[in-house]
Amino acid sequence: MSAFKIETGTLIFSSTDTGTITFSLNYKRNPTVVVLAESDINVFVASISKTSAIIKASSQYSGNIQYQIISND
């Protein structure tokens, strides 16, 4: 039977367009990562692995990025 896993948190950007989320839980395959900026800026997952994700913004940004990491492995 698969184990459902979820992590949530905040990634802080400080005059940058790139940040890294390091996962707290262990995943057998790449989880799904959902990101949301607290301001009017586009943020997206640039790359993902079983241990971390690189988050990019459309321009330099100072503020918080909320994230959820979801897996059913």
C-alpha cells in the first residue's frame, strides 16, 4: 500500500530570482511541488529531484513563497 506524504513551508526570497527547497521527508520518486508567491509575481518549479526542488521567479523578488510537497509513494 502506498503512503501519502505532504510537506508545507515557506521559502524566503531576498532580492533573488532563484531558491532551493530541501525536502524533509524521503521520497522514492520525484514528488509534486506546488508554489505560490505572496505578491504579484510568477513563480515556478525549474527542476525537481527526490531530495530538493529549484524554484524560479519571473524577476528579482523579495518576499515569501509558500510551498506544498505532495507524494503518494
